[in-house]
Amino acid sequence: MSDSSDQYRHEMTKKIAYEYWDRKGRPLGSAEIDWASAQKAIDVYLLASDRNLRLSRFVWDQIKFHF
């Protein structure tokens, strides 16, 4: 991956992890779990994209909040 795609992935992971943390009520000590869950959600999304699968906004939200 290029530096710009790495940076983009990092920023997306950060936003999703924050959203996970916020939806759980901002508990202390969940940063690593939220970060790992966000990375998994992005991996699933990228895998679907690589396979030319179209993901609706609803499906993306389901993937994002499944982990």
C-alpha cells in the first residue's frame, strides 16, 4: 500500500473506533478492542470491494457495527 492509502486506512480506522467507543458509552479501557474491531470492519469492506461486490450504506453499517 502507498503512504496515502495507509494514512486513509488509519484515519478510517480511527473514526470507526471512535464511533464504536462512543456508542458503547465511552467506557475506559476499550481502545484496543474498538481499534481491532474497526480494523476487522475495514478488512471486510475492502475484501468485498476487491471482489467487486456492491455494498449499500445499510450493509456497510451492519458490517461496521457487527465487530
